[in-house]
Amino acid sequence: MTAIDLNADLGEGFGRWRLTDDERLLSVVSSANVACGFHAGDAATMRRVCELAAARGVTIGAQVSYRDLAGFGRRAMDVPPAELAAEVAYQIGALEVFARAAGARVAYVKPHGALYNRVVHDEEQAAAVVDGVLLAGGALPVLGLPGSRVLDLAAKAGLPAVTEAFADRAYTDRGTLVPRGSEGAVVTDPEAVVERSVSLARSGVVAAHSGARIEVRARSLCLHGDTPGAVELARRVRERLTAAGVRVEAFA
């Protein structure tokens, strides 16, 4: 039976403001990418999400970002490699405190937003992310786009490199994500998202923005928690995957 992980970006709030329905999404996904305070999240939010995830048996991952609360981590930034490595380690360490307190652990690392897209092709920034994971200790898997520099460098450093796909994001013909500012960058039709999820899980093929069929081999499938109707959409995706003979399980 084919298996795939369902992950979602969670804990994306700050203080009294919450963007994601963490509790309900944690009843659907198998892995939680928890914001570590640099693009969203705070200490209380991290603690709460870790406790909820641990109680539901959901794997906890650190979603690390550029230090950009005002821009939600989606603005391009140039951070010196040594500083970026330290900030990645800092974020992992902060989340690890709350994961361990909840009886779990941080099981993988996923860059967020602008950092995620930057380390697809930027050797220096990708190396800094890997250095930060190593600095935090433990051979944590790194989750990223197939063919990205960060996954290549992670593998060379002895870290498990795990590929990820997006059912609700448009792809270029080269297998990279269409920038969010471009028309059609986000797939909004729920049925299209569900169908793309099954296709990605079963055949590793998806329609690019141009209409061309491209190969995107992935062990994990991301469902964005800030999408309108995210919980119901996640449930539909999981139900359709199960009906198609795909087992949903965490990779870490």
C-alpha cells in the first residue's frame, strides 16, 4: 500500500491572535509544522500546540523561518550564514523544550515561506539551514522541495532528506512553486486540491500551471492551515486518499 504523510503549518498565531485551527487540524494530519516564533507563534502557542499534538500522536516538526513577524516570514531577506545557522538552531531548541515537556520531541525541520523558497536554489543559505540543524543536535530530517539544494546538502551532511509536495500550490514546469504574488499561485478549488492530492500520492504526477504534467515525487503532502475551510478540506483529502488505497502516516 502506498503511504504518505499529511503535514500542516500550525501554531501560526501570536498572543490572542490565531490564524490556524490547530486543534481540529491535529485530528486530521499526521505531522505538525509548528511555528517557532520567528514568522509566527510565541511561547504559549508553541506549548499549547505541542501538548495537543502529543495527545493525538501527531509528529512534531520545527518550522523555522527568517526573523520576520511583520511579514509572516514571506519577505526576501539576506541574513549572514553564521547568523542564520544560529537562528535556525535557536528556533529548534525553543520548540524542543515544549515538545519534551509534552512527552514528545521535535522529529524534523521544515523551513517556512521565503526561507523555504530561497534554499531551493541558494547554496549559501541552504548550507546555513543545514548547519543550524546540526548545531541543534541530533540527525533531524529536513523537509523540503524535491531537487532543492537544502535537501542535497542535508543528505551530504548525514541528515535524512524528505521530499514534500503541495496540493494547493501551483507548480512551474521545472517543479518549483509559482511565487505567491503571481496569478493562480494558490489552487482554491477544493475538488481540484483533493484530486491533486491523490495524484501526487499515487503517481507522483501533478498538473503544472502551464497545464503540463510534471513529476513531483514526495513522501509528505502539505495542507496549508491558513486556507479558508482548511479543516474540512484536510478531512476530504484524507478521506479520498484512504479510499484510493493510500495509507496516511508520518514519515518521522
